[in-house]
Amino acid sequence: MSLIIDKVSMQYGKTKVFSDVSININKGEFLSILGPSGCGKTSLLKILAGFVKPTGGQIMMDDVLYSDKYKTLPPEKRDMGMVFQSFALWPHMTVRQHVEFPLQCRHKYMSEAEKENLVQSALDITGLTDLQNRYPNELSGGQRQRVSLARAIAAKPALLLMDEPLSALDANLRVSMRKEIRRIHRLTGSTVIFVTHDQGEALSMSDRVMLFNKGHIEQIDTPKEIYINPRTPFTASFIGHCNFIEGQWQNNSFKAYDGNLSYIGEVAPAFRDSNICPLRPEQLRLNDKGVGIPVTVQDKQYMGREIHYVITNKKNIYNIYTPMEEEFAVGEELYATCR
């Protein structure tokens, strides 16, 4: 059982949003659609939800046609739940009434006992049993988000869509809700499609990440692979910080133009063809021994376990993360080399 997105395209009037997007999403998979604002990720989610029709291609779920350019299965007939960015809670309904709502709409022929079991299960999974008689204005931001989650999973949908559900929460609450969503995913077994512009959310929660940029897919891969082995400069720079060192490749060996910095390893053709080597901040180190690229420390930030440096080499600006014991002063002239 899988969700198949086959050459899906979308445009509004003459404005093309994206074209020929294809991916097979496995049952129970957690896929994050990541990208900057305006790249088309939310438009793709709206097509998956049945809110809009694609202008090309088709979407199939377990051999059922969900969408193509000619027809769209209405949202209420799709085996899915959705969590909105704004929570979308009704002020006059209690927590329990919110969770009951999708069962009243989509499972009219289910017995009351079956509905009660599903509602109670959703409340238990999201930790809302003791809050079930409260109204939205009596809840914290994290609790309101859990109500939105409970409502989405109450009917045990095969597909769970999430449109930047953590963006309205503060930083600490977002981190705790990541763990909560992963826990709920493991308990329900639903296929999750999670739209976000936050790379931390995508890397920490996903089985795979689909990186979107200007209406096309840059890369689809596991979080580890997309970070360690980016295929394009955009992927390398959007997923964390990345330093692009100019130099010459010979087979799998790289040597920087400016200074004694070398690297041995495989990189994507996009980097090799451009004579650059993508290096993460933690792959570089600073020294005063004259080994590497000559640099000047422009800024330093203490981050607890490590120090983040901003260094310059002529017109180039690089980022380097070092352990606490490798400390240097702002303005110091040093050398940068690979670890």
C-alpha cells in the first residue's frame, strides 16, 4: 500500500507553481516536504488533501484515484486527516467535541460504542483525557496543537497531512512537539506528509526528506544522506551551513586554490563540475601552524559544547564549529584545514 504522486503539475492562471513532481510514498512512512517560502510545498499539500485540482499528472492511493486534471475525490471521501498551521479550532467546542467531529462527519454508520473507543484512544494517545471538557481559550499553545492532532487521528486515517503545524509555537515547545508527533506516528502507523520550512524539523522527524525549490525537487533522501551527501549547491546551503571551497578536483582528491587544504572523498557532479568542495562547519578546524587556507576570525559565538566561528579568506566567508577547548580570539589570523 502506498501513495503515488505521478508527474503532478500545478499552475494558477499563467503562473507555474511546479511541474512533473513524482514520488512513491510507502505505507507508514514519515515524509517531510521542505523548502523556502513560495516553493510550492503547500500547494502540493492542498492537492493531496483534495482542496484543489492539479493541472497535470495524477495521485493514487491504494489503487484509488485521488486527483488528476479532470476529477478530484472530495476531502471527506479520502482516508486522511489534516493538521493545520493555525490549529483551526472552534471556540464554542470542547476538546472532546473537536475529536468527535470527524467521526460524526465521516463515520455516520459506526456504532456509538465504536466512536467512543476511537475518541478515547485519540485523547489517550495525545494526553488530553484530563483536558477533554476544556475550551480552546483555556488551553496553552501546545495543548491546542495536540487537540488538532487528536482530531486528525481520531478516525485512524491511512494518510495524515500536516501543514507547518509547529510554526506558531515557541522554540522550546516546537522541540517537545517534534517528539510528540514522532511518538504519535509510531503509535498510529499512519503515513505522514509533513510540510515545513524548518530544516531542524525535517531532519529530526523524517524517514525521508523531499527538498523543494522553485517548483522542482532538488533531492529526495534520508535526513542523514541529504545532509552528508547533498547533490546540489542549494541542498548543501539550505540544509545547515555549508562552506564552498574553490579548488581543483582530480578523481576523488580535492586541493584548494588558496592554501594547503586538501580533501579526499566523493561529491556530487554538480560540485565537481564547478570546481568547489562542499564542507560542513564541523568538517573544518582552525590552527596557528600555517597549515591550510589563511583566514581571519571575524566573529565567535559560545554555544555550550562548541564555539561557532565566522572567518574570512579574502572575499570568502566561512563558518567553522570547534570544540570548546579550541578557542581563538576575534581578529586573530589563523589557518583553516580539514579535520
